[in-house]
Amino acid sequence: MPAPEDFDAALIAKSESGDNAPPLSISEISSALKRTVEDRFGHVRLRGEISGFKRAASGHVYMALKDEKAVIDGVIWRGNAGRLPFAPEDGLDVIATGKLTTYPGRSKYQIVIDRMELAGEGALMQLFEKLKARLGEEGLFASERKRTLPYLPRTIGVVTSPTGSVIRDILHRLADRFPSHVLVWPVLVQGEGAAAQIANAVNGFSNMAAGGNVPKPDLVIVARGGGSIEDLWSFNEEIVVRAIADCTIPIISAVGHETDTTLADYAADRRAPTPTAAAEMAVPVRADLAGHITELGLRAQRAEQRALGLASERLERWARQLPKADSLFAPSMQKFDDVTERMSRALGYVHGRAKERFAMQAGRMTPALLERRWSQSGTALQQTRLTPAFVKRPLADAADRLSALDRLLKQVHPDAPLSRGYAKVTDKEGQVITSSKAATDARNLQLHFGDGKVDALTGGAPISPQKPAKAKKPAPQKPVGEQPKLL
């Protein structure tokens, strides 16, 4: 191929003799570069700081990785983005694993990231502090959100691994202190998918209906054993922190050992240094509670006895101030005796007067007097005569009044005019029709005459009554032989 300096500028490109390198299209050179880069850098691991992080609506993630001197674009396809163990954000120092490729649309090279990890515990703590500050600004860790734990919960929900020593320690401690009904929601406590399972468990307890077949817990314990910050990272995930903060049930966070701190501890209502300590916070000691109840019973009994003793003393003191019973009832007893004596004398006096009046009346009731009154009554009865006129006259008057009412009834009876050529119009139910409109609406009619009734059917609108035509006055007749007037 000729050297560049041998070429002469020309208006139209021409093929030279011996030229075996025809011009390449942009797509061809881009494809060649893409193959070269992918073949040379099939698999690389890069360390850099995330910059310009962006999640597209399609689910793909775009970003740039940079250090002090250079920048490279990066992309994580949707399938791998959903499996990241943390939420990427600007400023994090990460190690990205993937392959280099080019993007011909922008003439750029980029890394297609398959896996991304934080670059050491320092980066992890940096992410921890950023997430803590952001959630704290939203008020998820505010003290006024903290609720008081129930003193004696009937049912306790535990979110932890069902196979670890944590659940055994909690159950053993609860059995020693105060046996309670425990509901265990088994979850992963570390690794991929652990954060989603923990959040679902907390939300599941929170959304349980009260009074159902499975009792809703009065208290929830989120627990896990100790470990590194990486092992405990599931309890720092935003989905778990928000689920704990939004839970309607008081929550104790017992994650790790006393020196371990997670964001779940800040969002929970109480933090326990260990799972065993969480069980101690959840319930009181039954023996101590029974002793306390016994002590309260004894105190109540002593207080009752002391109150009764004071009341007896006051009653005796008041009783000594009252007068004797004899002095209280003596005036009343004397008055009673006086009244009794007066009543006896009054009854004797009344009895004597009544006896005198009876004797006076008895002296007047002689047989001669009774016989005379009997004779006078018989004479008056014989003189009384009953004649038929006394009975017939009222009957005749009543008969006359009855006849007059009968004649009036015949005159005002509604069917009386029927015998004189009139007719009564009713509908099929027997209701009297009194207007032409009602007759048109009823359609089926009955005409009642003096000797029976006839069915009739109306048709069309009623005809308006017409006024009778005025009779024309006859023209005046001229007198015979009278000549017509000229004017």
C-alpha cells in the first residue's frame, strides 16, 4: 500500500494499482474494534469509585467507574442488577467484575459488569454511614417513634433462622422466665435474598388479622447471632429497616453481639445486646411476678385489717357519745301508755252512745207500725191500673217515625231515578263514573237501568259539549197592500 505522502489530493477517490485495502465502513471498523477489545479483555476486575449512577426504566443500571486519572463507563443488565448484594450509589469504592466491550453508537468502550462488591470494609462502612444519614433524615430513627414494650405479651413472634442456636437460646430463656406462646417465622439471616425474607416476615407479622386462627403477636423479636459486618449486612438493607420502622407491633432487635450495631437496631423500639437478652426484655420472671403478687396480697390484707381496726375504734368512740337506749325511748313509751288509756275511755263512751241510739230506734219498730205501712202500700197498688193505651201509644209513635224514614229513604236512594228513565254509569269495579274523562280512561263500563245492567265500551276522546245554536229571528212580514218606502 502506498505511503500517505504518495497520495495526491483528488476530487473523486480512485482505486490505485496494487491497492488491496479497500475503505472500511464505520460499522465495519466498529465491529472490528469490538471483537478486538472483547477478545483481548474477556474477563477483568476493576476497582474504582461509582459516579453518575442511574437505574433506567428497563431495569438496567448505568454508571461510571473512576479513579484519580481515568474514567470508564459501566453497565449492569437487569438480570445481574437484581442480584447485587447492596444498593450501589455515587461515591462508593467498589470492585467490578465483567468483560470489556465497545458501544459503537458513541465510539466508547465500557465494562459490562456481572458482579460488583464493595472494596473492603471501609467501603462497606461508608455505605453504612450514608444509608444511616439518609434514613435518619426521614425520621425513621426518631425517639418519638419508639413504642413501649408490653409488660406480659401473650404471643411473641420471632424472625430468625430455624436451624441456628439463636432460636434455641430464645426459647430456652423464655421457658425459664415465663413460658409464652412463640411463633417462629423462619428466614435466611445472611446471603442473597435474606433481606427480602426478613422484611417479608416482619410485614407478615404486622399484617396479621387480630382474632384469627393464628394469634397475632404482641411483640416481635428480630434476632441473629454474631458475625462480621458483611455477615450482618442483611439487617442494614433499606427494605429491612423500613419494614421494622413501619411495623405495627413493638419490635426488639437482637442482631449480633453487644459490640455489633446495625440499622435495624436504630429502627427497632428496643435494642438487645444478644438474643438471650432480648428474651429477658420480652417477659418478666414468673417466680418474681408470683412473689410480687403474693406480697401485694399480703399488703392488701394488712391494709384491710388496719382499716377495719380504725373503723372499729371510731365506731366505739361514736357509740360512747350516744345516749342510753332507756333515756331515748322513755318519752315515747310514756306517751304510748297515755294514748292507750285515752283510747280505752273513748271506746267505752262511743259504745254507750251507740247502745242508747239503738235502744231508741228499737222502741219505735213495733209490729203495729209495720202492719200499717204494709196495708197502705197494698191499697196504693190496688188503685194503680195499667191500660193498653200506655203501651200502644209509644209503639204507634215509633211506627210513624219508621214510616217517615222509609219514605225519605226511597226518595234519596241513588237508584230511585233509574225507574224514571235515568241510567247510572260505573266501571268494572263498581265505581261510579261522574265525568267524561273518567269514562274515556275506564274504557269498559257498565250502564245500570231500573231492570238490569248492560256492558259498554268507550272509544275515542270525549266530545266537548256544544252550545245550542241560536234560533234565527223570522223576518218581519210586510202588511198586505203596503207600498215599499223609497227612502
